[in-house]
Amino acid sequence: MSKLRSYILPMAIILGLLLHNWCSLLAWIVPYFIFIILLLNFVAVNLRKLQISSMHLWLMLFQIVISIGGYYAIKSADMNETVAQGVLIGVLCPVAASVVVIASMLGAKRETTTAYTIVGNLMVAIIAPVYFSFIGSHRDMSFMDSFLLILSKISPVIALPFFVALALQIFTPKVNSFLNRYKGITFYLWAICLLLTLGQTINFIFIHGEGNENTILALGISSVMISTIHFATGKWLGSKYGDRIAGGQLLGQKNTAMGIWMANTYLNPLASVFLAFYSIWQNLFNSWQLWHQDREKNILIKE
């Protein structure tokens, strides 16, 4: 499985490049897959025993403040609106459900990462409609109408899985246990989502990329910078609470498939290029971290 994971990203990019037209047509199924992925991850956790720490609150505050702050900082500098939207969605994008696996392999506390995959996603379900209502494609509507419209579309995808899983654990634990057996398929569903969202972004670049080369370059450069800031700030914050690895992964490892879907749906679709690049950087960094850890272990064994 670990070897397969390392091939998923390059395979998704290659197939997305070759099949971008089909990916764009099939991208409508992504929110349904995201719902299933989150539900199967949540049923595997005892939701009634979740513990929220101060570190979780600081991580959420970072995402809420820096996402909108970065957007307006770029706007005030008379820079590209699309780049500003890319930074907004890049910082606000929820933590990846797979963070529990990667962070645990690196030595993080499982309970710390599991709790944030839940509260972090719930936070985005509330904050994203607020920001998108006056920044995205619905800004011509009144704030409340836009907010309620976007909330009605995002909440079923991000927040509803939590409440369904909680209800299953309270009222039908046998059904919860049954679903828990199939949590392994989330990896394959994630791979399909990644393929479709990257393919959709590539298709948009093919159609609208001409004349936007500088914007795409700026999105790529800013994604490297934000990725570095995320992992560095997260590790620094995590060290204050005795879990440096968890802090870095929770802030740095993003659910890029979900972020790309939100950007394509509610912002300028070209802004999703930011997260397409981000997906590459975070996977490269995670691969390096795992390689470095294995190398250190082998050195200790030889000694």
C-alpha cells in the first residue's frame, strides 16, 4: 500500500493530462466521494470521546485569519485577484483525512491528528460559505442569500458525514461497525477524486490558460511559499504542545481534492491551480520526511 501511495500522484497527473476532457465531465461525482471518504473515516473514531486541545484552536485561528488576511494583502498590493483567491483557498483548505496515517508513521499522536480532521473540517464547513459569499462567484447576491446557498451545498459534503457518523454510533452501533470494515476503500476513493479534480484543473488550463501564463506561474510560486509556511509554522506550534510532527502535518497536509472542488465551484476555477501545485509540494515533502525517517532508523540499527 505504501508503495502504491507513492505512485498515485504522478499517475493522477499523467491520467489527468491524458483524460482531462473526461475528468471534467465526471467531476460532479467528487462531492459524493468526499462525503463517503469523510463518513468512513469518522465511523472509525469514537466521536463522543474527542478531545479538543489549545493547539487545535490555534491551528483553526491560523487558517481563518491568514486565509482572508492573505487574500486582502495580495489585493491591496494591486496583485492578481486569481492569485489572491488561490492563497485564500490554499490556506483555508481543510486538513486531509489521510493525515492520520502519514502523521502516525512519522511519530505523531494519533488522537491529536484524528480530532483535528473532524473539527478542522467542521470549521471549514462554516467559514468557507462566509468567505465565498463576498469573494467568489456569488458576490452579486446579497450576503445572506449567498451564504445560505453556499452553506447548503458545502455542509452536506463536509459537515453531514460527522453528524451521520455520530448518529450511527449512538443509535445503530452495529451499522457503524459494519461501515468501519470498509474504511480501507477511502484511499482508492481519494485517488479517484484526485484524478478527477486535477484533470478538471488541467482541462481548464487547456481552455483558458493562454494569456494567463503569468498568473499560473504566480500561483505555482505562491503555493511553494504557502506550503513552506504551513509546515514550518505547524511544526513550531506543535513543538509548544509536545507534538511537533502533528502540528506540521495538520497545518501542512491539505485535502487538495476537496480544495480544488471548492475553487472550481465557488471561485475563479483558475485559482484551483494553486492547490494542484500544492498537492505536488506536500506529497514531495511527505515522501522526503518518510524517507528521512527510514534513513535515520537504518543508521541507528547499524550502530
